[in-house]
Amino acid sequence: MIIVLRPHATPEQIEEVIKEVGILGYEPRPIHGAHQTVIAAIGDETTHHTLESLNVLPQVEGVLRVQKRFKLVSRESHPEDSVIDVDGVKIGGSQFVAMAGPCSVESEEQLLSTARAVKAAGASILRGGAYKPRTSPYEFQGLGREGLRLLDLARRETGLKIITEVLSERDVEHVAAATDILQIGARNAQNFRLLTEAARTGKAILLKRGMSERIEEWLLAAEYILAEGNSNVLFCERGIRTFETYTRNTLDLSAVAIAKKESHLPVIVDPSQGCGRADLVCALCRGAVAMGADGIIVEVHPNPAEAMSDGQQQVDFAGFDALMRDLDPLLAAVGRTR
Amino acid sequence: MIIVLRPHATPEQIEEVIKEVGILGYEPRPIHGAHQTVIAAIGDETTHHTLESLNVLPQVEGVLRVQKRFKLVSRESHPEDSVIDVDGVKIGGSQFVAMAGPCSVESEEQLLSTARAVKAAGASILRGGAYKPRTSPYEFQGLGREGLRLLDLARRETGLKIITEVLSERDVEHVAAATDILQIGARNAQNFRLLTEAARTGKAILLKRGMSERIEEWLLAAEYILAEGNSNVLFCERGIRTFETYTRNTLDLSAVAIAKKESHLPVIVDPSQGCGRADLVCALCRGAVAMGADGIIVEVHPNPAEAMSDGQQQVDFAGFDALMRDLDPLLAAVGRTR
Amino acid sequence: MIIVLRPHATPEQIEEVIKEVGILGYEPRPIHGAHQTVIAAIGDETTHHTLESLNVLPQVEGVLRVQKRFKLVSRESHPEDSVIDVDGVKIGGSQFVAMAGPCSVESEEQLLSTARAVKAAGASILRGGAYKPRTSPYEFQGLGREGLRLLDLARRETGLKIITEVLSERDVEHVAAATDILQIGARNAQNFRLLTEAARTGKAILLKRGMSERIEEWLLAAEYILAEGNSNVLFCERGIRTFETYTRNTLDLSAVAIAKKESHLPVIVDPSQGCGRADLVCALCRGAVAMGADGIIVEVHPNPAEAMSDGQQQVDFAGFDALMRDLDPLLAAVGRTR
Amino acid sequence: MIIVLRPHATPEQIEEVIKEVGILGYEPRPIHGAHQTVIAAIGDETTHHTLESLNVLPQVEGVLRVQKRFKLVSRESHPEDSVIDVDGVKIGGSQFVAMAGPCSVESEEQLLSTARAVKAAGASILRGGAYKPRTSPYEFQGLGREGLRLLDLARRETGLKIITEVLSERDVEHVAAATDILQIGARNAQNFRLLTEAARTGKAILLKRGMSERIEEWLLAAEYILAEGNSNVLFCERGIRTFETYTRNTLDLSAVAIAKKESHLPVIVDPSQGCGRADLVCALCRGAVAMGADGIIVEVHPNPAEAMSDGQQQVDFAGFDALMRDLDPLLAAVGRTR
């Protein structure tokens, strides 16, 4: 770490910082510059106490980290792309994966018809929420265990793999039993206890980026999962919260390129949450392909206007089919198959 | 709700929307304006299906809510200020409450010395983290149950009430046994399952605003707690995430005035998280008093430069004592006592 | 417009609002809902006084706009894509346009070598700043008129068209004489007097989105130009300011799709400003192509490490050549040529 | 500056950076750490070329500034508070200054009645917009020169000092002739040419913070004015743009404390723009006093519901009078008079 001292720090004040750096386990190396002194603190920042606390000293102007804080998720620790095998469906290699299905599981008829439609259009993984995190307690909260039963039924009927969100540590076990990929939603992006408990199932985990989560924090949240010995992590960019009101969120497609550069893990894009408007979903999927995403997760509903949650961002069967066909030339251009 | 149709919607398209409004349980009332038709949908928006899903229809330009989404937390449902009684300490009335203590409980010596110091300076509630949500898995995660034991010891020694954070549904029961107020942190601000489980203990709950949570969402998160029959909720403004880098967060003091206007529940301000810098804590407490906050929660440590977490935003004993004395004239000016 | 009254508004209060709506030139139509009254105000919102001022009345909960505020830039006013002809280079049709060149014009050698390199790689328009808006007064402010002379020289030598930024009304005339496209930068995105004066030259204008400008505001800023009778406007998405620190700005590629949907005018993407890092420029250009952009504007420098401004986001000649070749398969996939 | 190299940089790569640091005019001092090498570059960062361009080298992970970028505005260059004398009204000392008046000058009757009312309530400076920067070209743009004439009339009638916004370099001269303080609005916060030209008049300048301007950038924009030899600058915090929608902007009161700490110049708060709602203006003024602001600038209108611009955020005469009386106990508490 680098500790920057204020321009008029006295020799005694400089000495105090040097001593404190030593107490906290680093080797101090002062450098006297043109206007200010900086102290380089030599030591492994990921195992030592952080020196940011030194900011409380009046003679300290700032403390700058040098070392990256994430390890197991880093491209440096694993130079090759990781390919996650979800019961035969490979994510992160040359194949581009489409996950699709309703925002909420609403009924057997709704789920099975959607499963068949998205499979026909080329999806290999069925999404559907059984437990829904809703802003208001008066909104539809999902079918719960009955939803899981229906997802399992759809899996057996269609052969599609299943992804569904888990909201609670208390649900991890039975959700894991019914699904192939556990989804951690944006509101739980830094619910580290849920991440840890989900990690221990060994299942693949799709980790959405939090609404205002920096990319570094997103990588560090995944580090919690890898630190439990589970490296089957899929990052999912789903839009960040900004001042813009035309869209529900601002999809940060540069985060796809950055996550692929900093980490070896696959990156999925959620265009439905990413904009909150069905009419932009297809364009965002095109951007996702071009930016190097390994797959998409799209909300599809038989009749979005009457959906029990987030109808405004769900496409219908024809829309999803058109979207998938629209992506084909772009996939070819980037050397991907589906 | 109000459905705005696009300027060139055809009569058939308008009819389709009118019909759909009826199917979804509202009474449609079309109004033909100068350039566009709007349809007022009469019905209770908090019990009916939302009409936002109608945005998927190509002739719909937008859907606007009319009714407020929160009920039990609203000032309309309870015009008087609520006063929360925490085992004799009253929060929300004319008394201004100071909660103070270390970011993390580190040791018996550290906690007890801090407890005595903050009590002497005028605090009535001791804060201290036993379970810490840390951005990286390699950072200090808190003493856990040992931390709870020390908090309980400090309570018995000093008579201070205790507030500590709960991170996990699995911890709710034993954390509740050791504390007077359960704190829900910013990262769990919309962890609705944790909110619900914490609510059921009947304990007072301090609900921090999420990093990028709109005030409406914050009120709705509290609605989850009140809907469980627990109305002992304290809102806590702790800064929101913005582009500014001088401070760790941007403390939104206008949110204090807004929450007090929209809701009957008390509002506490956390200046330590709110700026992430010890040198600004006192100024922010002054602003909190002036804006009508019912209390503050301040991080205090015997030696911030060597704190095991967030030393840069903790004040020392002398600093906290000075801060409390600094607030007295302002408290008098706003008609509060402490 | 729609005026939403508070739940317990009295008949007299409702009458007051109805009367005020009439005074302000709209026809009021009250609708009495389940819990609240709303008043639809019939009239052309773009010619009448806004009713947002009614928010000051205590019985008014909110005022909602119905009509879009922009006219001439809207897709409704001009359903076909506009193609802007810049002295023979057509922007907005099937051809994808590459604008490239140094952040700042530094010298004849630097500019001419770059002009030749970007032309060879496929650019048709040369960018280069002669007047630079710099955060600090102590940073390089550009060569001014000498920079314009060099741009003109490069135009004559290479046949490339020129784009350069104009910072001041006082410079509009002589900058317009030396350039084919006037660039309005992000810091002047709502400098309406500069927009108006630039518009009057009749030159094509590239209008960058402001750092925290909503898309609606960006469209309305362009409306200032079209209202002067100049419809040669190119929108330029260059990233918005968010909490993310990995990149200098967050490039909002969804804004490309939205601007193309709401307006008939071409949209250009600036990946250099959009991320502030040379290593991400190529990936962002790929996303721009896929999302439907009509062109890119890329910073290119002979030796970025020694550039006099923003070296960190400039690619070198080999990098730009590789980038252009990298885009070819994607351009083919979206049916564009270059 | 500090250049951080990537963990696996080769000796040749390190040597390349060391050489480049020398070429760019700094003295390089390499420090070999536990995992990475950093190079301290000794030299005055405000006179030398920035080294941020070195980020383009693949072996460079980051470049960190050490020195502050602003000089003349800094507290270090001028440890005492600056007091700006506006024709006898002193801003920045123990007196708290109230500036008040309509958003737009609309008529002689409107302006004079407001001038008399705000003077009676305790304001010493009259605000009023003659040139208005409006989001849409179809909105009221201000009375222009006629507005300036009315402001001058109000000055002569009441003895109040005048503040009004200047939008254009072409207006600087005649606006300066009619006003005591030139206001630079948020949209022109980084319009450096306007700042420079306004500075040359020698008039006091109220510099609003841009909508998404970092505090450092705000200080550097003021540096442009001081670098012209005009040190009569008033900072004005007027809210920043965030995701929150309850208020038009998020007033950043911590910026008041920060600007007062980093700079010697006075800080004014604009609560009207800061929240965009008349009902919160008084609470925000209270916060401003407590946080150490040197004054407020408040929008006041005889009949806000019929104002020609921003009626929703203007208070009426009775409201302003109540607000001023409400501040008295707080002013006394912080040792200020008015």
C-alpha cells in the first residue's frame, strides 16, 4: 500500500506513520518527493491488516491500495477461460447459451408451454422464479415449493436444465434439489451468508451484479463462493442503477468485457432486467453477443400483458423466436455456435 | 393507474387496452386529449394486479401509478410520530438518542472501555458488530457469538442498551437474545426474508437504507416488517452511492426530512458510513440534528488507526465527547434534549 | 397532463385545482377514483404553460406529463432514418462511418501521420481537438487557431473530412470555417446558446450526451438545433457518469438503441471517452456495431504514452488498424458496409 | 505520481516504464514490493505532463496521483476564510447571507413585490433570472435585457444587491453592468470559456456545482476564475443527480463541509434546485446552517402555482418569512448573525 502524507507533515508526524506501518505488519519505505512524502508499505495486502485506517491520522492525505483484492476469480490465477458444465450443457466455451422462461412460475400450463416454446427456439436452460423478491409485501411473492415442483416437472418433460432464484439460506437445500443452477439475485448480491451456503451445495451459481455494485465488489462476492471450493460461478450483468429513467436500469455492457478480462469465469447478460422494457431486449442481446458474453437469460411469457410480475419486460413466444434467429449472424461473426 | 396511449393509436388498439384493463380488475375510463388518449383505471392499486405489464402493448406509451404503495408505514395511516420504547429508552419523541461504539467488537477491553467512554459522553445505546459483512472474504468477519457475549457483558456492566447487526436468518434467534435493537445493514436492505424473520422477534429493528435504494423502496422494505405485526422500526439514513469519490457515500440528509414527512417512524442518521471519514463525522451529526433526525449512530474506537475494520471512519473517545458537546446548542435550537 | 390529488383532498381543494388548470389554459377533466381524484388537463403541453407548478398546492400529490416534449427530432415527425451528408460522406444510412484521430492536435507531424494512418485503416473523417476543455487550468488547453490550421492542412493532404470541438460562441465562426462537423462536447451538452450559434452555421453538428444527461434531455438539446432550421445533427453517446470506478464513464449502449427508436437522426459512439481505457476500446466498438450505431469516433495517437492529453484512452496506429479489421465480420452480420 | 506495475512485469518492462517516466520529466524511484513493483515519480505534478498516459502500457496496472490539483482555491494557499465584499454585503464571515427572489423575472410588479417582501424578511441580495437555460426550446427563455432592466430598477428601489445568471460569453458585459454577483449555473459549471470571461469582469461569481461534478472538479473550475486574478468566488451546492426520484436532485450537504475544509472561499446552498419541491426548502436551509454554509439562495414567487418556470420549488412570501424566522435559533446556535 502507499500512504500519501500531507505537504506540511513534520518529521515527527512522518515518523509516527512509519512506526504505525510497522506495527500493522508492513515494511515501511519512505520516499521524499518534490512536495510531499509518500510511504510505500511492503507486504501482502490480502493477508495483512489494511492500512486504510491510517487515514484517521491528520498528517495522512490518503492511502492507496496496490494489490488486487481478489485471487481465485482472477485471470492471473487461472489464465484459461473456465467452462462450467451444467449436467452436459457447457457454459463459457465456444457455445453461446440461451436461458429463457417466465419471470415467475405461475401455473403448470404457463410454465410447460413456455418451456416447449423456448426449447424450440433454441434455449437449453429454463428460467422461472418460484421465490420472488418483490419491492412491496403486497405483490405476488411466487408459488414457492409448488413452483419448484413445476420446474422439476418441466425439466423432466423437456430435458431443459433449470435455473431458479434462491432468496434464503433456509431454502438453499430444497431449491438446490430442484434446480441445476442457483440464481443469486441483485438484492442478495452481497448477502455473503447466502452466497456461502449456496456455494456449499456444489451447484453452479449464477451471481447477478448488485444494483450499485462496483465490478471489483462483484468479483469479490464471487471470491466468497470460490473460497468455499465451488468454482462453478457464472457472472450475470443485469444493469446498474443510474439517473436515467427511460430504462429501469442501465445495462453496463462494458462490464462484460471487463469481467472476461479480469476473471476466467463465464459472463451471462440479463437484458430483461437490464432495461425493463420488452422492446429493447433484442437489441441488448445483440450487444451482449458482440461484447463477448457467454450467454443470455431472457424473460419469456405466453401473454406478457397479463403476467403476474414484470410483464413489461417479458417477450412472447414469437418475440423470443425472432430474437434467437436475429442473433445467428452475429454469433457466426464472433465465432460462436448455439 | 393511468395508461397513456401513443399519439396515433387506432380505435381498435384503444379498445384492446380498455378491455385488458377490465380483465385485470380495474374499471377503465378513457379520456381523449388534444394529442393522445389516456385511460384512467379505477381500483385499489395495492390489492389489484399492477397494470405496468400493459407497457408491452405497442400502442401503450406509459403506465403511471397514482396511489402510494406503502400503507402501514405511511403518515396517513398514523398521523402522530411513533415513539419506539427500547427497554426504557424512547426514540422518536423530544429526546435525541445517541448510539455509539466500535465498528467491530474486537475484545473485552476494547468494547468495555468504549462502552464506558460513550456512556460518559452521553450515549444511551452501545453499537458494535459481532457479524460483519465484508466486501472480501479475506477481511475480518467479526467475532460472532463471542462478540455477542461481550456485548451482553457490556450491557450488564454499563446499563447501555445494545444494537448489533444480524446478517443471516440462521442468526436471528441468538442475536435477538443478546441485543435490544436488531440492525439490518445496507447490503441486506432488501433481503425480505431476513426482514420478515427479524420482525417476528418483536425486537426493535433499525433498517438501513440500501446503497442505491430509493426512498419509496426503503419505506416498502419497512412495510414488510410492519406487515408482520412489528411496528418498532427505526429508519437509518447511511449515505447512498454516487459518483462522488471524496466521500465513501453521499449522506442524503434530505431523506431524513422526507422519511419524517411520509412516515410516522423515527429516523436515525449514520454519519460514519455516511461519509467514511472521521473528519466529517461531527459536521454531519450537526446537519442530522438540524434536519430533524431522532438520533445518530456513530462509530467510536479507542485507537482508530489500529481498528480491525473501517478505522478511517471511527472517532476516538475525545472526538466523540467533543462531538456530543458540539451538538448541545443545536439540540436546544430545535427543541430537543438528550 | 395528469394532476394527482392527495387521498383526503376536500371538494373545495379539488375545485381550486380545477380552476387553476383552467387559468393556465387547459381543459380540466376530473376523474374520481377508488382512493384519489385525478384531473386530466386537456391541451397541447408543448405550447401551454407547464402544470408542474401546481405541485406547490398542498392537496396535489403529483403532476404527470403525458405528451413527449420533443418534436422535430422525434421519429414520429420523420419516420425514415435521416442520412446526413457531410460533403459526400453519408452518415446514417447503410454505411458505417469511422471518425478517428488524436485527442489533441499537437503538431503537424503528429496530425498528418495519424491522418494517413487512420485513412489507410478505413476512417473517412479525421478528429482532433484544437480547443480542449480541461478539468484544470494548468493542463494543456490545445493549440487553438494553429490547431485549426493543421486540421485544414490534413484535410487538403488526405481528403479526409474534419470534425473538431467548439467550446465557445466566440469561436464558432472560425472553427466552422476549418471543419466539416462541429463537435459539441459533454461539458457543453446543455450550453444552449452555443448550440444555437453552432446551429446557425448550417454545418453538421455532433452532439455528445452530457455526463449525467437523461436521454430525453439529450433529444431536447438537439431540438434546440433543429428549431434553428439545422437538421444535420449526429447524436454521440460517450458514456455517463456512474459510481463505477473501473472505467472513467459507463458507456450506455442501450442509449444507442433508444435514440434510434425515438429519433430519426444518426447515432455515433465514442468508445474512448466511453471507458477511458485503450484496452476496452475495441470491445466497445463491437458492441456499438451490434446495437445499431451509425459510426464510431475513436482516439488514435502515434505514441499514446507521450500524448499531451488522455493518452490512457488512445490506441496507436496498429491498434486502430486491428480494430477496424475486427469490426468487419460484425458489420457484415448487421448488413452494414464501411 | 505512483505507477503500479502488474505482478508479472519483466525487468525489461520495468525498465521501459522507468525510462518513460524520465522522458516525461519526472525522477523515477522504483520500489520492489512483495508482489509488485511500484515506481514513485518525483516532480511537481501541477507543472509537469501527467503520467496517466502510461496506463496504455500493458505492464502498467494503474497510475495514482499524489498531489492535489488545485492551488489558489486551496485552504493551504490561504488558511483564513475569505470574506467576499459585495458592495458592502460581506459573505463568508460571521454573517449569514440570504439571497432570494423569483426563479425568472416575469414583470415589474412580480419582481418589485418580491424584492420588497424578501427584503422585509431579511434577505440582502435579490435573485432573479433574466436569461434562463431551459431543457426544452419551447419553454420560457427569460425576458433577457428587459429582465436586467427590471433587476436594476429593483436594486435602485430597494437597495438590495443583485445576483443573476449569465449564460453566454456574449452577455457577460451587459449582465455584469446590471448585477452585483454573476451566477454560473449548473449546466455551465465546466464551461471554462464563460468562467474565464466572467472572471475578467472582476465581479463576484457564484459558481454552482455541476449536476454530476465531483468536488475536486468544482474546486478546479473555480481555479480557472482565480487564475484570472479574480478571487471573489462563492461556491454554490445545488444538488447532484442521483437515482432518487422523490427529489429533483440530491442536495449534498456534506459538500458544504468539504468545500469549507479544502478551500477558503464561502459556500452558499441552493435548497430550491437542491430538491425541486417547495415543501422541503425550509428543512434544507436548516441543514445548510448547521453544516456551516455561509448563506442560502432561495426561490420566492408571489404566486408559485402560476410561475412561468419551476413553480413547484418556489415558496411564497409568507413561506419565506416563516423560513427566515425558523433559521434564527439555529443561526444563534452556530454563532452566526443575519
